[in-house]
Amino acid sequence: MRRNGQPPINLRKLKRVYLSLFLLLSFFLHELKAQTTDTLTRQLTIDLEVRPRAEYRDNFKWSSADSLMPELFATQRNRLNITYQSNRLKLHASPQEIHVWGKSNQFSRVGSVNFYELYVEPKLTRNLSVRIGRQALLLDNGKIFSSAPWAQQGRSHEGIRLFYKNKIETDLTVAFTRGYGNHFDAAYSPVASHNYKFLLMHHLKLNLSDRWMLTTINTLDVFQHATETRPYYGRITMGGRLDYTLNGFNATLNAFYQNGQDADAHTIQAYYLQPEISMRQEKMFVRLGAELMSGNNQSVQENINRSFVPLYGVAWRFLGNMNLFTRFPADVNSKGIINPYFFVIYQANSKLSLRADSHLFFTQHPLISEAKNANGGKYLGFESDLSLNYKPTKFIEITGGFSFAIAQERMELLH
């Protein structure tokens, strides 16, 4: 039907146009309202870290290495951190190059070129996000999972990590390893030292009250065996930390239990304890505590492995800067270790801080000298560390230290 020579009106098409305009207007008003309460932000951050570290070592590691000549060498970490972040997405990349000067009879060589971290993290809901890719895991005090900041290469894992943050903070990680190649020195790779096939980790942090805090870390790591009859074996680590804080005073107990099977099909029954008290007053911070990692009794023959392995954490923070005991259970020959320690940290001003710490080392069970067929005792030695940290500007940090150890002859029995 025509009116005054005009084309007929298509009511169905007109309804579609009005409906589209209505939906578009509704979406626009919704976005406008959302932006008033949650402003859209996009941020790109780029920073460069150059970290040279020089070391002088004399008779390093073990007192029995009398033939080891003193050495002076330097390593340098050049790391670029690139982070893009919006309300719904985070992208992060940390390429790094590690250079070695004056070690292994070479004036200069490249230790490794790799990514310390490389991940994408979309935000699924307001409280839920997922991180996919290579990422560092720093949990609690770093004993079980640490990013190993002192090591030039650091430590990271590859996998998926799911975060939930509301009244509680919890995350679940699934990680794996793969063939990383041998183009560079594995000692300077953040991932090459891992030998698990799969890793499952759950972490929970809960404020019980104003004074009490609970942290739990539960882990399952699965390894691949060389034989086809028993291709996989697993290790379970369960535990956490309970903290009490009041007016600068803190008391804490860190405890873990480990079970499962080892590579020799032995049942694992091991534990770790770390009681500690600390006090902070103005410029002074004092810590007094001890670590106990269980080990095997040399005089008892059993088909149970009681040697605790602190997974993917760091040792130097608790066992001294000289790294006498870093690989477990190898460095203690599966005998366990008891480490009473005392730390004093003095913050002189905003730029300068001083630290002094002392450590005593014992095995959990007496060592037996097979050559002398006698009880070798438990006491291994003593270490003392002095450290200085100076930040002249916001972008420069200088750290120096002096460490010495007095080792007993029985430390040779750990070899």
C-alpha cells in the first residue's frame, strides 16, 4: 500500500531498528555506570635491573677440600621487566641474560639467556583470576616455595595458577616440566633444576583474628621413574604456619609432614619444624629460632626414608649465607639437620641497614665414622654472617657481606 507516492513502511524492519537502538543505548548506559564506579585503567610499566655480584671464595663449601684454590669471579644479571595491566588483564614478561666473568678459566661467557617470568593473567571475576605461563612462586617465608632472589637466575615454574581473594586468600597451582635444552649452563636457568613431572600445590592464607594468622601449603609432586614397571612415584608435603602478633612481638610455628615414595620405592615419613620468636622495637629487629629437618638414623636399618626435603624453597635465609647446606638431602647425606639461629637487624636510617646472624649446626642423629668404627657425634660447626645494605637512591641498592664458618672434622662424614 502506498500513501502520497511514498514506499510502504516495513513494520518488522522498523521494530528491529528500534530494538537495536534500545539495546545499544542500554549497553552504553551500563558501561557509563560501570565506569563511574570502576574506572578503566591501562598501565604499561617497563624497568631494567642490572645486578652484578662479585664473590671471593677461599676453601668454599667443605673443610675437606684443601686442594681447592681461592677464586674471585663475578656474575651479572641483566633483567628487563615489562608489565601491561588493565582492569581485566595483566601481561608480564621478564627476559634476562646472565653473564659470568672470570670463572672456569674464561674471562667472559654467557651463562644463560631466558625468561624468568612470562605469563598472561586474565581476571575472570572481581575476586577470581588465573595466571598462565612461567611464573615465580613465593609463599610464606620462602622455605617451601621461593623465587630465590639471591640466586642470579631466580626460580620459577611453568603452569597455571588460580587466585581467589576476598575475606580469605587462596590459590591453586598446576605446574609441569619439559625438555629445556642444553644450549646454556643449566645452573643459570630458573627452571632447569626442577625434576618433577607434575606439581599440584594449594596455598591458603587466613586471618583468624587481629592477632592470629594461619597459612597452609599442601603439595603433591609427581616424578617419572626410569623403569617401565614403575613409571611414576609421588611425594606429598602437608603443613603450614601459625602466627601470633602483639605490639611488635611475634611467635610462630612452622611445621610440615612429608610422605609418599622416593625414587628407590622407600616409604617417606619425614617432618620439618621451625619455632621462632621475634621482637621489633624502633630501629632494632631481633629473631631467635631453630630449624629441625628430620633425617635417617645411620645405626638403624629400615625401609623408610625419614629425610625431609624442603621442596623449592631457599636455605641461605635460615642456614647462613655461605650455602653450606643448600641441596637436600645431599648436603647432609640424608642425616637431617638442627639449626639454632639468632638474627639482629638494625635499621640505621632510611638508606642503611645492618644485619648480623649466627648459626649452630647439628645432625639429628649421631654420625658414625666407619673408618674408626666410632660415634662421630652430632655437632658440625658454627657460622657467622655480617651484612650491609645501602640504598643511596631509589634506583640503586648495594649489598655487601662477610661470612666465616668454623667446621668440625666430623663434617667430612657427610660426604
